[in-house]
Amino acid sequence: MRPEAPSYPPARLLRARAGGVRPASGPGVAHNDAVTTTAAPVPGSRVTWRVLPLPAVILVCFALTVALEVATPHGTAGAVLAPGLSWPYALLGCVYGALATLVLRRDPRQGFGWALAWLGLFWVLDALAQAYVQLGVRTDQVAPAANVALWFLNRVGAYLPASVAALVVLFPTGHHLRGRWGRASKIALTAMVAGATVVVLAPARGAGARVRLPAGVDLDWGSIPMPEALASRAQLAVQVVSTVGFLVAVAAVVVRYRRSTGLERTRMRWLVWAVVAMTFLVVLGIVVDGPGVRDVFTFVISVLPAVAMTVGILRPEVVVVEDLLSGTLVYGLLSIALVAVDLLVLSAITHLLGDALDRQQTVLVALLLTALLYSPLRARLALVVRRLVLGTRAERYDAVAGLASSLESTDDGAEQLAAVAQAVARAFRVRFVAVEVDRSGGEQLVATYGERPPHVRTLPIRYRDEVVGQLVLPAQGVRSRLTGRDEQLLGDLVRQAATAARTSRLAEQLQDSRERIVVAREEERRRIRRDLHDGLGPSLSGAVFQLESARLLVDRDPEAAADQLESTRTYLQETIADVRRLVHDLRPPALDDRGLVAALCQQAERLSGDDLSVTVEAGPLGDLSAAAEVAAYRIAGEALTNVVRHARAHRCTITLRRAADLLLLEVRDDGQGIPADLEAGVGLLSMRERAAELGGRTEVQCPVDGGTVVRAELPLHPVRSTS
């Protein structure tokens, strides 16, 4: 006999009776919760003895379920009361039990682990009850305790919504949230348990519903009699309480996720990933035909959240969950979109062709349409989905080329940095990007895109191993997580930002250099004017007065006139010396008289003595620019001065050679070197500045074998012809 359906099926009847794996109302629900660090494992045998009974009971129940199902003949009355296979539920309970054992072995006080253990026990007991009902309920006899098994099968499942809600609100800390949301979740769970208790105790018969059952079978075993009107109202109230309670639990999970940080947030993302993956599987399972395939989908959907949450507690860093989540989003959306297109294309082909073609011709047309139209359409669709979810990060060349084009179209540093920020935001589809470039004087040039979120992370922008700024990105969100390829693309874009930053800095330095050159030129002109006006001018005027005085004395006092002329001659010689000093400050005369090598030889001879020998070695130098000659002469002179004053050297060698467009100068001595803690003095700074003015550089080293080496690289600019 087939019993009529009760007016409101207890939780058991909420499951699909497809003859295979029934969709679990347990952990096949989206979960979320914050994560604080789980309590430290409790060492010793006490943990083992508290946890080992769990897998033992579950395995025994699984074995009994399989044995009963094998022993059940086909077509029993119990199969009508409890249709479908029972072992998949027992297997589901084994998976939950194994996961609970892993969690509880680490921490037997973990509330999430005990909630998971209850679910595992429920499903194996549920499967065992189903198998026992199928075997023990027959038309002619009913096995002992069959009503108890049927009661458990049809009624205890009412506690599943509360169990699932408890599982998600306790994940992953094993405790409720603090504050009002924690109190709200406790009240919601209590209300759900109370409502489930009402379902367990209420009679199963509805208004006018009578069930024809084998003799000895009682669907109302263990229930409390009550009027049908009251039972109907209780049913409605329980449904409302369960719905509201579950919504409160989900809201508490969302709050926990928003409060979470660090490792806690990482663990919560495992739950988010499970929800996303389960959602895609549900959608795909709807369009998949075949009871076996759907049963597999249902089983995976039921197990997936529990597995993800367990991994989140035990090994949250086993993989980068952000990458896993982003990949699941991309490929899940892509799969759904492609399946939808598949269905549309197949429907269109079927509608257009109908019965006009035979099977072989239909297959051939389908293949041609797939090759010519459908494959490009799918590829284009995949590209669109990736762009919507993750931006254009997969199209590295287009992203870099677009940024390069934007940078070429503007010369302003701020606009270039803004182009970099926009390119990064577009490539990675993030809400906020900031490019901050350091400027001279401690200032920063900042270009932003979007609104700054509460949590950000910074990446340095380097140019030739020098940090010139930083790139600021959101620290949270799926799109903010970067794979290896994403990091390579970001590196390419950051190099563009570094180039733009360097260009901006060089432009600023160039302007500063121009200003310094103008100031130095005007100061030098003022000094020369002052020297000429205050020194040479009065000297020449005094010489004129002395000559005039001698002219007046020449007739009446020749001897006095001669003395006056002698004094004037001495005075003019001093004036000439002052003029030579002015000229020497502008450019050493020895360079024009002797050339660079000979001028340095002259300086070396003057400084050489009994205690110091200075030699000059030079190869063919060709034509040198006046600026390079003066810089080399001054740098060498300053280095020689340091050798004489501080080095206590016995030998010093000046080496000059030309390499392409560079004049290379080296001054090496065998003295005592420069102490490591000695700050650079005016002389060393002067040498570096003279080289830097030409775009070159000067370095001072102290080799391990002693002495000091001054090296200068001076660019040689083309020498203009004076003819």
C-alpha cells in the first residue's frame, strides 16, 4: 500500500525522492563567518579517547546500512514509506564524520567540529533508519522498532536547518560573535530548535488526509495529539521562524566576515569560495540530464561547503584561496554562459532544420556551424566574461601598449601618472589606484583613480634599482589578488610608471639645474664685474694719475719723475698679476699654453719632491672640449691637493685615456686611504659636482691593498671648429 502524503511533510519529506542521492538540506547552504585563531590542540591521549568513538560509530552505522540495503528484497512496503537508496546518505555522513574527526583531534573544544559531528551522525543514522524501514516494514509484518526508525526518518530531520545555521555561525572559531549579533544568532538558533521540536511532536496527518499503512505502522508514533487547525498554524509559524532564523544566521556570518582581518579573513574566504562554487554547481546541475549525474552533483554540493570550511580551519594557506576564488568566478561564469549558448544554438538548429535533414546531415551541419560560427562566438564570449570579472589583465600586450600610447600623447608629469593609474585600474578592474612619486624637497606628486578604500597595500616603483615612488592598490577583494601572470603584467605597467615618474623627476631636476646655471652665471658675472670695477678699474685709474704726476715732474725734477715712473711700473705689474688671476679663475692658462697633459705634468713636477713622486700617464686623447679639459684639470688638481695634504703617500699616478665619447681620469696613490666614517669634504663634493655638470660621475675608492683611487668619467661633447 502507498500511504498518502502527510499535510506537512517532516524534514525527511523535504528531500527529493529521485531514487538516488537526495539533496541534503544540511551543509549545502552558503556559509560565512569570521575566523579567529582556533584554540591550541590539547595534547595527550585525552583528545584521542574523546574523538575516536565518533568515527567508530559512523563506520558501524555505514556498514549496517549497506548490509541492510543488500538484504532488502525488491518491492517491500517499506520501500514505499522510505523510497530511494540509503547508502549515499551513509557515505555523506562518513565524509562529515571524517571532517569532524580531523577538526576535533586538533581541538576537541571546537564548536564547529561538534556541529559537523552531529551532521555526520544524523546522516548515517538517517540512512540506517531508511534501510531498516525498507527491510523491516512489509505488508504482512513489521519488524521491532520500525516505528522508531520511521519516526527518526521523518521527523528528526526537522533539526537540520538549525544544525546548518549553527554550523555557519560557529565557523571557524567555534564561538558566537560578540555583541548584539552574537545574541541575535543565539536567539535565532534557539527559536529554530524550538520550532523543530514542534514539528517532531506534532501529528503527521493533515486535514482530511488519511494514510493507508501496513498493520502495526504508526506515522504518529511519539507525537502529541492536537487539533488540525492548531497543527496548521504551528506549521506556518515554524516555517516563518526557520526562515527568519536562517536569515539572521546568514547576516551574522556577513558581519563576522566584515569584521575579520588577516588569517581570519583568509579562512572566511574558503567559505565564500564554497558558496560560489556550490552556486555554479547548482545552476549547472539544473541543465544536466541523467539521474546518476544529478546525484553526483547533489552529493558534491552537499559535501563541498563542509570540506571547504574544514580546510579553512586546518590548512587555510594550503593554496591561495583568493586565486582559487577568482578562478572559480571566471570559469564558473564562463561555463554557465557557454552552456546557455550551447542550449540556444542547439535549440535554434533544431527549430530551423526540424525533420528536413536526416541524422547524418544534421550532424554535418552542426559541425560546420560550430567551426564557422559557434567556436568564434564561444571564444568571444569567454573574452567578454573575463573582461567583466577580472578586466583586461589577460591581454598583457594591449594593456601595456595602451599605456605607452597614453604616455606618448602627453608631456605633463601629473597627466602621465594619471594615465598610469587609469591603465592599472582598467587592466585589473579595481576600484582604486594611486601612483605616488617622490619629488625633490620631500614632496610627492600623486595621481589617483577612484575612491580610496579603508584597507590598501603599497608596491614600490623602482627605476634602475632606485625607489622613485609607490603604487597603491586595494588590499581586499577578489580582483586585488594577483596571480604570477598578473604580477608580471603589473611589473610591466609599473615600469611604465617608473619611466613616467623618472621623466617627471628629470624634468624637475632639469628645471632646477637651469635655474642654478642662471643663478651661477649671474653670480659669476657680478663677481667679475665687481673685480673689474673695484679692482682693475681703480688700479688703472691710479696708474694714470701716477703717470700724469711723473709727466708734470719730468721738466723740473727729473729724478723725482724717474722714481715716480718706477713706482708706476711696479704698480702696473701688480695690476697685471690681478688680471692674470681673474683669467686663471675663468680658465687655467696652462691649458691654452701647454694642453691638458702638459699642464698636468707641470702641476705634477711642482708637487713632486723627496717624499712624493707624481707621474702622468696619458694615451692619445684627440680633440677635447674646453669644458672637459677644465673639469679634468680641476678634478686632478683637487685630488693631488688631497694627496699632498692628507694621504702621506710616496707615489701618485695620474692616468688619462679616451674611451669612445668619454674622457677617463684616474688619480691613484699608495697612501693611508680615507677612513670609512669620514664625511665627504668640500674637495670631494667639488670633484663630484664638476663631473655631474657635464653629465659624468666621479667615484672615490679605497682598495683593500691600501691607497686611494679617484676615478672620473667625463662625457666629451663635439668640439666646434674655430676656423
